[in-house]
Amino acid sequence: MQTRNFLQVELQQQLNLLQDEVSQIRGVTEEQSYKLEKVLQRQRELYQEIENRVSQAYTQPAAAPAPDYTQQSNAQTYSSDLSENEAYERAVALIMKDKRYDQAIPEFQTFLTTYPNSVYASNAHYWLGQLLTIKNMPVKAIEHFKVVVNEFPNSNKRPDALLKLGTLLQEQGLAAEAEKILNDLINQYPSTTAAKLATDRL
């Protein structure tokens, strides 16, 4: 009886120790999940800020004179000699730093022609979709968003591309197709901001 009681006490102590370890692990996991969610939220906020800036640039009257086509020509000639990373960074810089949004379109197009299998290909298609949407060219924008959705299943741009695609299809009067796209977004990425916006749109 003493031996059995001793073993029971020892087992209970081990069980308590294991429970404490599980609680600690759960706490660490929850903390890491919270930090990850904060990072993802910040990333979404940055993407939204970029989109807002691009939209404002197109809707505000141009304060500068007509585009310098000489500069544009030189930029495109120069970009053809760049490495993959430099070419992509240059195209993004046209939006983020130089505010030359019209030039960014041919720059991304040139990038995709030169580097069709680039790791940045899905991002380039997404940016083209965004820029063409803002320029009121929805049909061409839809083509690029479809590329992101259909050819890059692992892209971090895919949820937003689904949202943009569904929105454009809806605006084009293709309600059934738009509804399917938005439902796919909600089912595949239920916890994303894009899914929440898709729910509101539906």
C-alpha cells in the first residue's frame, strides 16, 4: 500500500509537471501567434497605405508639367540592363519614391517580359492590376489579377488579388462570377482582411 501510494504521488507530481510545461508552451505559442498577427496586420496596413497613395496620385490634378518622355525612354533602356532584383526594385521605386505611376506600368511589363519566371512575378502582376484599375482599364487589370490567382497559388498577394478580381467582375456586371471568386476568397483565407472585405461586399 505504501509503495502504491508513493507511486501515485510520484505520478501525480509528474503529471503536474507536464501540465505546467504544457501551459508554458501554450503561453509561448499564444505570444508568438499574437506577435505574428501584429506583423501581418502591419503588413496589410502598409499595403493599404501604398494603394491609397497611388489612388490619390491619380485622382489629384497633376502639379508637374507633361511627362518627360526622354527620361522615360532612358529609364526603360537602363532597366533592361539591370539584374532581376534591381529591375523589380526600380519598378517599385517608380511608385514609392519617384511617384511616376504612368512609367511604372511599362516598367513592370518590361520586367515580366525579361523575367517571366521571377520570384517577383506575382507581385509584378498584382501591381499592374492595381495600376491599371486606377487608370480605369478594368479589363486589362482583370487579366493580371487572374494570373496571380490562377498561376501563383502560394503567393501572399493571392488573397488581395481575389478581392480585387471579385470587385472588378462585380463592377463589370458579372455578378455570378464575382460571387464565386469572393466566396473562394472567404473559404480559402477566412482570417484575412481581404476575406472580411469580401464578406462586406457580398
